[in-house]
Amino acid sequence: MRPRPIAIVNGITALVETLIAVAVGFGLGLSGEEVALVMAAVIAAANVVKTWIGQPQVTPTSDPRDDDGRELVALEAG
């Protein structure tokens, strides 16, 4: 199976959000606004990490190139 770094970061983000919600449910003592701010910060940080990790892992279809900058060309089928 191919590595899925973006899926891993998404899973970690969902876990952190869930843990925050559980902590608040058990009486962490945060207001609704504070919970919203913490969740927004977690999501923003996760998006930065996904971009940082994911960008080098994908090949753009508009201008595909290898790691050395050489153009990638599709092979003819058949």
C-alpha cells in the first residue's frame, strides 16, 4: 500500500478535535468561543502540515516533472 501522508494528518486532526470535545464534555471548563478558537487553530495547523508534507508527494497533472525537473511523458498503450 502506498503511503498516505495527507490521510494520516487528517486522521490525527480528527482525533485531536475529538479529544478536545471529550475533554470539554467532561468539564475542561472552556467556553464555546474558546473551544471554537482551539478547533480553528488545530484545523489551521493541520492544513499547514498537510500542505508541507503532501506537496512534494504529488505530481501536478498540468506540468508533470520528475525530481530533477525533467518532463514526464506518458507511454503509449499497446
